[in-house]
Amino acid sequence: MMIFGPMLVALIPGIIIWTLTWWLSKKGVSPLIKMLPGTIAVISALILLYISIVYIRGFEGVGYGFLSFFLILVACVSFMISKGVRATDESI
């Protein structure tokens, strides 16, 4: 439960971030704007990680650390969506 709780909590903003990134890539805006949701997710994850290490500590801090880890994973997927990487690309 210590891992699945933060993972499920990270899915809520993750779905919003993925949808926003997909929508921006379909609109054809500049790459900087397409990468903005993922960048904001990475910044918020790093802030959560700092708070979990410095201020909270203990078991609850580990929960926040897991949440920041899953948010960084969400941001990586968002960056892949913004670049247009497909799972069936032969260039991978």
C-alpha cells in the first residue's frame, strides 16, 4: 500500500498532464509549449522530493518520495508524447 497509494495519486495529475500534452501536440504549437506540462510536473516532483527529505522525513516522507518518483515517470511519458515517439517506431 505504501507504493500503490502514491502511484494512484500520481495518476490523477498524470492523466491531466498526458491529455494536455496530447492536445497541445495535436494543435501543432511550438515544442516549448508542448513540453510545458511535463516541465511543470518535474519541477513539482523535485519540490515534493525536497520537502519529503528535509521537512517531513520518516514513513510519510517516503510516501511523498514515491509520489515524486511517479510524477517524474509521468513527466517522462509526457515528454515522449510531446516529441511524438510511438511504441512501434523503428528508430528506437
